Amino acid sequence: MSQKFYIETLGCQMNVLDSELACSALLQSGRLQTDVSTDADVILFNTCSVRQHAEDKVYSAIGRLKGWKNEKPNGILGILGCMAQKDQKLIFQRAPHVDFVLGPGRLDFLVETIEQLLGTQPRPVKTADVSLRRTTNGHAEVLESFRQYNPDRMIPETQKTDSVLVRITFGCDQFCSYCVVPFVRGPEQSRSPHDIVNEVQHLVDQGVTKITFIGQTVNSYQYQQTRLADLLYQVADISGIEQIDFVTNYPLDIDDYLLQAVRDLHQVSKHLHVPAQSGSDNILKRMNRHYTAAQYREMTDRIYATIPGATMTSDFIVGFCGETDADFEQTVELVKYCRFRNSFIFKYSERTGTKAAELYADDVPEHEKKYRNNRLLEVQIEISRQQTGER
Ligand code: 5AD
Ligand code: SF4
């Protein structure tokens, strides 16, 4: 009988895509997917470490699987994704029933890792395959250890869809002071336009009409002379492509060449997700975001002026280290000025290993973070409501 696997995904679209690719590889290796975790022979968690809350959820979900492991001692429990890279072997200490951890830069070894574990009897071996730490290794070695994972993707018959994610950049080099992503996803790497266009064509052949390009700073895409706008032109030329989106944008890299491509290509959605994170220059500086609130406003003006009918969404962190009432009010003002269609608001969560954790005290009390979160949400909801009324 074929083995069954179960995969649970937490976190962002990067993880959603990684899980889809992992599923595709496991299905191609002859395994079957199940939606019932306890029926599975292999259980995988694709994890997120952007905020503490996401990690806590994983540890409690893994904890609940002790019974499954007792009943199925040959079952395999694997932890993929950002927590695997961040916590590495620590995961075995906190959850000794986990069999393997595999970082996001090592996903191409997933099938092999599972097969090795299945083939080892008795099974005392635990494996941790992760990329090298950025802080203690040379750039070239680190880059090599974060492998790009672009397997030939077959959309399973049972999961037919007309809309898919396509990764165009891996990793991140921005090092925002609060963020763990550059450490767990590695250095920024852009895929070749040739590979991307081939993949999109292959997906179109399987019935796809809508694609979303994803990357941590997707608009920083650059492969030799090719930039994101060039890629949009190339992909819009593929017959059968009806809609192209791209997330997530870094404010300073929104240039006029890109905005004109968005305006001129009817296939490209007139919508941009550009996280601002804060409206206070003091806080932006502490966050290592490299722009001021005035620059962000100017960028917003340019977007609305260049692309008729454009809409925008943003991300904000409230309660970052040292954020005063006055700083927070500047964020409220920015949200009012930019008239986002929606904002995703997060309470600051300290992450070990980041500059913010090293340099600044997490000094905004939890109740104040909650208050600011709710207050900003109310302001945003009112703006969203007005826009729905306008349409
Ligand atoms: N605490 C809270 N929110 C965070 N984000 C990233 N790191 C943290 C953190 N340490 C938010 C940012 C980012 C979104 C994906 O998650 O707003 O844009
Ligand atoms: Fe994190 Fe900043 Fe990179 Fe976004 S741009 S992934 S917030 S470091």
C-alpha cells in the first residue's frame, strides 16, 4: 500500500508555495496525500518564525502528535520551513519525537531525507539539514547552502486551479532590524527570466491563467539587465495569461519604469502591496527601513498619479521598541493620508538573533500594543468602508 503524507502550512505565501512544491514532489515519488494527520505515515509541518505566536502554535501542534507517534513508531514527523532553519537541533530538544528538520534552502532533499529515514531500521537517527548561518560564514558558502528550489511543477488532477504562485526572488538582503527572514531565507537571489518564463508557459499548458510573482522584496528583482518591469512585459506576452500580480514590494524600489509597466499592461493588476511598517521617521530609522515617512507619501502620490484607479495595501508593526504615543500617531496619519484599501497590522514580536533584539528593549507593554493594534485597525476599517462605498 502506498504511504500517505500530511502537510500543514503556517505563515506566508512563500510557505504556501514551498508546500505546494513539496506536495508535488511527494506525489511524484508515489506517495498519497491525506487531509487527516493521524492517517498519515509521514507528517510535515511547514513552519513560520516571523512572530513568536506562529512558533508557539507549531510547538503545541507537534506536542499533540505524541500519541500518533506512540501508535505508529515507524511514522515520520518532519519540520520544514523557517523554524527549522532558525531553531535547528533545538527542535529535537523541545520535541524529541520529531525525526527530521529541513531548512527552506534544502527542500530539494525532502524526498531523499524521508526515504533515508524509512530505510533505516531501527530508526534512532535524527537528521537536521539546514543552510549555513549568515552571521558566521562567508557569503559564497552561505549562498550555496541556500539552494533555489524550482522543481518542475505538476498541478495534481485533484487540485486543479487557474491561479498559482511563481517565485521570482529567494531570500532577502534588507535586514530590517526586527525581522528574522534574511537569516532563515538567506541572501537575495533572483531567478533567471528564462526559467521563470518557461515555468509560466508550463503552468499555462496546465490551465493556469493567473499568476502571482512572489518574493520577499519582489520589486528588487534583477537578473543581469532584466528587472521586474521587463519580466512583466515578457510574461504578459505569453498567450493564455490573463492576470499578473506581484508581492511583496519594498517602497524604495518602486520606480517609474515599474509603475508604467503596471499601467500599460492590461494583464497586470492595478494593485500594489507596499509595506510601510511605520509612519514615524524615528521608528523607521530604528527599523533600518532606509526611507522616511515623507518619501513613502511621495511614492504613494506617484502610484496614484501614474496608474488610474490604483489601489494599495500595506503592513504595519505597532509597539516596536521605543515607539511613543507621538510616533504611533504619525502612523495613524500615514494610514489616513495613503488611503490603503487594507492594512495588515502586527504587534511587534521580538526575534532572537535580530538587530532589534540585540540593540533595543521590547519596552511597549502588551496592553499598549493591543490598544494601538485595535486603534489602527479601526482607522483602516473606516477608510476601507469609505472606499467600498465609493466603488
Ligand atoms: N514582529 C511583528 N511583525 C513582524 N513582521 C516581520 N517581522 C515582525 C516582527 N518581529 C511583519 C512585517 C512584515 C510582515 C510579513 O510581518 O509587517 O511586513
Ligand atoms: Fe523582513 Fe524587511 Fe526583508 Fe521584508 S524587507 S523580509 S520585513 S527584512
